[in-house]
Amino acid sequence: MKHTHSEEYLPEDLESCIAELKNDRLYQSAAEQIENLLKFDYETKIAALEEIDITDVFIDNIPSRIERGELIADFTRLKVQESFLSNRFSEFCKIIVKEKNEKVESLIPAVQSGEIDFSLLQSALVNRGDYLSILQREFGIEPLLLISLFVNIYRPIFEAAVELSGKTFDLSQWKKSWCPFCGSFPCMSRLEKDTGKRYLWCMRCNSEWHFKRLKCPFCGEEDTKNLDYFYLDDGSPYRVDVCRSCNAYLKTVDEKKGASGKVLFLVEDIKTTYLDLLAVKEGFHKKVKGYEQ
Ligand SMILES: [Zn+2]
Ligand SMILES: [Zn+2]
């Protein structure tokens, strides 16, 4: 237990991932940002385990809900103290302060004064209501940046909720393209090393589930004429899957071409920022809102 309160402590797999990045000249410059984010994420999750109340978050009859394609959690019912969220927000702003952004900084006093309604925000992050667009208009922050800001604060909290449920969720029968827990569209995917099966990843609650390989998760297109992918370098494990029907893209890690070990999507997402820029330049866009109630 001696490491519990040390800020330097991270689980071994995360520590070795950071060490690897620092030794890789391609990612050296991003290593510090990734390290800070992983630490923030881990510390927030550990703290959230003690902080949150998950009563009524997980609905009964989970296996049949999974089979029917109904969400198995309702994160709008998750109770989190406002002081905890406001503290996490300030801490998060400290680690992104390097990329100085006045508009983001204008959110800090708004959070501290209680002007930001966290319960509306929490609902918006699981695709209920349009509070994010209201904030976006009010503060003039670019939508994807605004979402990623709050997603980074809530992801470890949602993850802690799943862990606190004490349940194991068998998602093998889940067929939808949105996240079974929070209903969001996937942010990335991976192709499993041995089977080639595709797994989609939800950035908002860090869950993953199996999905058909040749089907667009955003519009359901299955005509392979409209499904394509591109990459920068043949030897790289990273590629971008694109759909010409809805013009959405999804970054993918092909484990066959990658290093061994579990894919840490949070890290892979930052490592592949150049692919987001490229995809947008090619006329594709990221779809973030999934299932809505
Ligand atoms: Zn999710
Ligand atoms: Zn599509």
C-alpha cells in the first residue's frame, strides 16, 4: 500500500507504456502529455471509487437487455459530488495548460462558480439533451475540444461505476454499433491479432465490444464498394477506416502489425493524432453522438 498516495505511482502496464514512449523518437514529444493524461485518468478513477453512488445505474436483466440491444447502464443516475467534479476539472486544466487556450480557461471560473450544470453535462455525455451545444455556443469552444475536455473528466468516473457494480458483463451478444453502457459511438477500433475480429472502443467509458468488420458503425453501410481504409505506412499498425456513404472515419489498430500486449486506446488515440488531421483533410469527419433516447 505504500504507493497509494504517491503521485508518481501508476500500474505497471502504464508505467512501461510511458517508458516505451519516452524511448521512441517518434513519440518522445507526446510522451509527457500522455503520461499526464494517464496519471490524471488513473487518479480520478481511484478517487471516484470512493466518491460515487451507483444506486440504480445498472438496470436488471442485463443479459436480455444485451440481446435486445438496450443500454445496460444509465449514467444519468450516477451521483457524483459537484466539489469532486470541480476539483477534477481544475486538475485537468493544469495538465493541458501548455496548449494555452483562452476559451478553455474561461470555463474555469464558470465551473468554480457553479455556472456549469454538471448534471446536464453528465446527461449530454451519454447523449441525452443538447447541453454541450449550449456550452459550445456560450463559450465559443470548438465542439470536439469541448467534448474531449469533459470526456476526460468523466471517463474514469464512468469506468469506476462499472467496476463498482461488481458485475462481469458478457457483451458477446451485443450487436449495436454504439456503446452498450453509455450509448456513444466508438472512437477507435482494433483488429484482434489471432482472429482478425474487430472490437470498437468507447472513449467516454473505456469499454469495448465486438462489431462486424465490414460494416460502417455510423450509418450501417455494408456495401464494400463504399467501405475503404488508408494508412500512411504499410508497416504501421495504424490505419483509418472510412465510409463513403456517411463520410465518417474510425482509426483502427491492426494488432497483427503491432507490438504485443493489450491495446491501450487512450494512448493510441493520442499517438495517432496525425491520422485525425489526415482524415479531416481527406474530407471525412468524426461522429461522436450515438444512441439517443
Ligand atoms: Zn461508453
Ligand atoms: Zn457510414
